[in-house]
Amino acid sequence: MNKIGIIEAIVGIASELDRGDININEAKDVAIALVEQEFITQNWIDCKDKLPEIGSEYIVSVDCAVFTLAYSCYSKTWVGDDGDVFMGVTHWMPLPEPPQ
């Protein structure tokens, strides 16, 4: 869910609150859960747990440095724009959505 989706969901929660369908504590809990869910999806993914799909670039961590690389499922390696192969990638995450 992106930022707009979260805002729309919170507006929906506010409408339910105005109608009396939920109380303030329920509204707060749902809103917090939405934000936490978005935060969790922005966290680093351990390469031991999951590797990304091909065809896109990712933010990766190599020896405490951060790079933008592509993952090659064929060679099972991380590749930079210049074709250099990076070893030792421990974590990755999708690139964020571009600004609007």
C-alpha cells in the first residue's frame, strides 16, 4: 500500500468514526496497524530468507554500504549498471516509489 492508499484508508476510518460505526480506540488501532504495515514493507529483506525477482533494480547492502543493483537469477549474482558483479550482498529492498 502506498502513501495515497494509507491516506484513503485513514479517511475511511474517520468516516466510520463519524457515523459511530467504530469508537476512537478502534480507529486509532486500525490507523496504527496501517502505518506499521507500510513501515514493515519498507524494511530490509535478508537474502537468506528471500531473493528478488529479475527485471528490476533494488537497494542492497554490501559490507555496510548501500548500492542500487539488479539481481540476475540466471547467474545468481548482483550486477551493477556497469556490469560489475557484487559479492557479499546480505540484504535488499525494493526501490521506493518516485515522487509525484
